[in-house]
Amino acid sequence: MDTQSLTLPESLTEELTKALSSISYGSIELIVQDSVVTQITIRNIKKTSVNMVPAKPQKEKNRSRIMVSPFKNSIPARGKLQIKLRP
């Protein structure tokens, strides 16, 4: 195939223009099979500045704890689930 004489069909040009106008940050990937563009993948990137370092845990102050009695990895079909609240 002579790349000098290659012209893109108008429908592909429109699809690429639409894809380019839909993203601010990201990429566009063309999948080609047997010299035919079969897929256009648009990847949008969301820029962020979230700090991933966890904050230091604060000491617990007068919080109630919920204690659930163990049932040896299963809860019977009939019975009661015992929940004890401790101050």
C-alpha cells in the first residue's frame, strides 16, 4: 500500500474528530484488522491530587464496642444471634 496516496474516509475522520473533542486528558486507540479500522477506544483520564498516605488513627474516646459471640464459622438456621454491647 502506498502511504502517499492514503486518504481517510470522511466517516472515520468524523469519528476521530468526535473522539478527540470528547476528552481533555487521555488517549485514543485505533484497532485495525485487514486494513480496516474495526474499533476506536477512548480512554479518559481523570486528573486528581488525592493523598494516598493514610491519616494517623485517632485514639478511641468513649465509643461503644459491639461484640458478637462466635458460632464456629456458621450460624444455625434456627437460633439467636447474640450481640453484647459494652460501654
